[in-house]
Amino acid sequence: MNTRKAILLITLVFPGLAVVGVSLYWFNLDYAALIKAENYVTNLVEVGKVNDRQLEYAYHRTYIHRINVFADGTWGLLGGVITALGIHGLVTVRDCPRNELTTEARQRGLLPKGEANAKGVSPMSDCRAENAD
């Protein structure tokens, strides 16, 4: 496996998937708690034998669960974006070693002969097509 692909997998794809999985787990738990808290507030209102302090306390507990559900969903989306960036990098990474790119750039006249890096080489060079032959 190419080192660049391994780095992308280790730093973006796997952590992104882990964030999505953990966030979905906690989202489901917090959403169930939110539904339970909402039902509790509804029951308190229907009974009518509670004071305002108990009702306010139960109502604010639902706000806590709402914030948790929102945060869990946001982290899930963030993990999805991180994973998507890693997958995009895996799909668009070049398969050529760096020295082949430098040689190819010199042949095309994109680098001076003393230049050691591949400045000015198009990210979508013809290297893949040349290696496929």
C-alpha cells in the first residue's frame, strides 16, 4: 500500500468513521432520553397537580436533552465530513513515486534542472496513464 494512502486512512478515514459511529450511538441514547423527558412534561401538565417549580425543572431538563441531541448530530456530521475528505484524498492521490513526477516535470520543461521538488506539476498529471501501459 502506498504511504500516502495509509496516512490518509489512519489520519482521516478511520477517525472520521469512529466519530460518526460514536456520535450516532450517543444520538440514539440522548434522543430516547429526550422523548422520555417530553412525555414526562406532558404528563405533568395533564395531571395539573404540580407546582410551577416542578414543571419548570422538568421543562428545563428537556432543554438539556435537546442540546445533547443537537451536539451529537453535529459531531456526526463533522465526522462524516472528515471521512469524506479522507476518501476524496484516497481517490485523487497519485500512484507515482515523487522522483518519477520530478523527472516527468523536467521532461516537460516545468522544472529547472537543479530543482529537487515538483513545483508546477499538475495534480492530475499523466503519470497514471503512463503507468497503466
